[in-house]
Amino acid sequence: MADIVEHFRKGTFEQQYWLPAHNKRRESSLFRKNKEFIRDECGVPCWVCGSKKDREVHHVFEWSFWNAVHPEKVTNILKAIEFYDDDYVNRANKPRKLRDRIKEIEKSKPVINTPDDVRNLVVFCRKHHRLKLTGIHTITFPIWLAISAVPARGGILTRKQILMAAERVRKIDEELASLAENNYEPYRT
Ligand SMILES: [Zn+2]
């Protein structure tokens, strides 16, 4: 099985999608409250890499699609993915506080009826949220899902090595773009 890591591949894709009619987006007070709760009060790390730097809060089901989705289906899908499993919750600064809140919401609101519900929010660092080639918004779900299942230790490649490889390609791309614009500055010192 020595040849299982065959190559690092790069590709582009286009996507086309609709958006249901929705109100102009503004940050709701519930989102602000839940964002502060999970990220700042409970101190949960980036779900992908475990970093506690530059953390942003991501809606798993996007706010803009909410008017078109079925709340029970959303609830079932989020339960199946189980972002807040023991492995993740235990890496928070205050795991018990987070676990208790989720249990409490599950009891009082079995069906998720707003995109700003804690169960639809997850923390990613900036790199794994929106940056090119590494963020959940910039790679396809199959790739993201596979990365998420790579073990932190003991795999053919660790998750850290795979993430590092994608990040290097992103940095090389940035260098090439700045070279093309004649303001090249090497990032390696
Ligand atoms: Zn990260």
C-alpha cells in the first residue's frame, strides 16, 4: 500500500445554483449571542485543524438558502454529521458548558427552526473557512469530507500534512499572482 498517496491534484470547477428569495442579511441577535457563546465563552477550536487562532463562525446550512430548506431534513442531516461529537466538544476550553447547552436546546427545540441555532453553527479558522484552496467555502464537499476523516495521527499522511500541502499550493498561487502584477515579494524568509 506504499503507493496509496499517488499525487497531489489541482483542478477548478464551476458551479451554478439558485437562491430563494430572502430578506437582506443582517447579523441577528441570536447569531451574535451563539457566536460569542461557542467561540468565546466555550472556546471551541477550528473544527478542521484544531487551531484557536483567527476563528470565525460558519453556518452549516447557509442563511441565504434557509427559506427553501425543510427544518426536519436540516435537523436530520446535522445529527448525521454530528459536528459536536465528544472528540470535538472535549477540545473546547469549557466542554461541559457546551455539552449542557446543546442537550438543553435539543430538549426544548428538537427541530432546528433558525439558521442561527447553535447546532447549525461551527467554528473554523480563517484558513479553513474562506481562504482559497483550503476553506470550506472554496473546496467541494467530497474533498472537504475526506480531509475531515483523515486521522490526526497514524494515517499514511496526517491531516496536518494534507492541510499543509493545500496551503502551500495556495501560497505559491498568491506568489505567482503577485509576480504577474509586478509586486512580487517572496513569503519565505
Ligand atoms: Zn483550521
